Amino acid sequence: MKSLPIIVITGYSGSGKSTALAAFEDAGFYCVDNLPVALLPKFLELPLESESELCGLAFVMDMRDRRFPAAYGPSFDSLRAKGYTLQILFLEAEESVLVQRYSETRRHHPLAKGKSLVHGIREEAQQLASLKGTADRVIDTSDYSVHTLKSAVLEIAEKYRKQSGLQIHVQSFGFKHGVPPEADLVMDVRFLDNPHFVEELRPLDGENERVRAFVLERKETRIFLGKYLDLLDYLIPLYEKEGKSYLTIAIGCTGGRHRSVAVARTVYEHIDNPNRRIDISHRDIRL
């Protein structure tokens, strides 16, 4: 999970933290409300099945966890020292606005038990003053509606989403088994000579070196790959600039075992680098 940004949403009760969390969830973040700060390191050790599809993690932490003011500093510092990217989004609002919001919702302030609402609001502001001073972003939501706050937070989430990078998936397939519905770019390589009609190559697949040589060493293949890889080199940075999260490049031949596999592997090797998230699969190689 160290590759994923971690956003801690905190601040005053009634300032809109739940709305902010919903905006991050809409932007593709894994979200948890009211997570005790002591459980954060343990949570980050858990495997998430959809981790490769996530843009980041967002947690609401606030005064519902009474140990939060004293524990957040050591906990956050320890995670940063371990290589996690952690950002703090602090929401606040004017005292009169918070009073009005609590009056409208009739909810109880976490620090106002047995005391007045105003006392609870001021006590919370005092306990969170230090955290506010270290926050990466502070938003005063006094003049925000639910919709404007969500829009503002979505803009923040979008920046993190773009920073997480484009996830590229290269996939080979056979047209006789159908075009992958998730494909963004589809290339038909059935114009290349087919190893299926070479008796000693037929039982093999496109990951075999003999099949790869048969497909890739032909003049028409070299010319095609030169043009196609140039096109991908031009398109991929544009998709990244646009903020696209996922790009599936599908390479198809008749059965999905020979030509498409060899070409897909070549495409994968060409665009793979440490700064990109990329994987490859051969959907029909065993059919």
C-alpha cells in the first residue's frame, strides 16, 4: 500500500467530513469513517483485493476517538518514516455556523456531553489547534453547501488521482472468442502470417521463442510494430495528461494463441518502465 496516497480527513465536528469522505470515495479512494488512529498502522498491513484499482486511501479521524489529539503525531510520523505518503485535510467552520448545523441535525457534539454545545465546539477547536497548524490543506466550509463542498473536495481528489498514474493493461485475445468489452484500443493483427498453419508451431503459443521469431522477424511485422509503437508513444502521454485512470490495449488475432500473444508481449516490453503501472494477460492462450 505504500504506493497509494493516504488522506486523513479531520477537523471540527459538523464541518463536513462525511461529505468530504463521500467525495473521495466517488473519486476511487478506499474510504473508512471514524477509524481510531491506533488502528491505522494495522489497517495498512491488511491486503486489499482491489488495491491495483484504487487511487488512494481516505480515513476520517476526529474527536470521536478521544485519544486522537495525543496519538496522531507519533502515529503519522512513524508511517511517514516507513515510506507512506500521508496528507492531512483539515475542515473547519465558524462557530455560529457549527451551532446552526447542530441545531438543524439535532446530533450530539462529541465533547458536549453534560456541557453546552458552544463549550464542546470551543474545546474541540483548542484540542485540534496543533493538528490544524500541521495540516497540508485547510478548508473553511462556513459558506459551503453540501454540493459545493463535495465539488471542492473532488478537485483535490482528482489531483491525487492523476498523481497515482495511468494503469495500463495489455491483453491478447482471439476474435473468434469475442472482443474484450473493457478494451480502449483494439488492434487486429490477423494480417500477419499465421503460425497455426505451420505444423511444428501449431501446438505452441506466442510466448514460445520459435513462434515469436516466426511472427516478429518478418518484414511486414517490423514495419507494423514501428508505426504502432510510435502511435502508442504519442497517445499514452496524452491519456496520462487527460487524467485517465485505466487504459486497456487489446491485441487480437483469430484464436488468440500465436500472433496476438507475440505482439502483445512486444508492446508490453516496449512501454514498460519503472514509472508506469502496467501488466499483461493472454485471455485466450489456453483455449
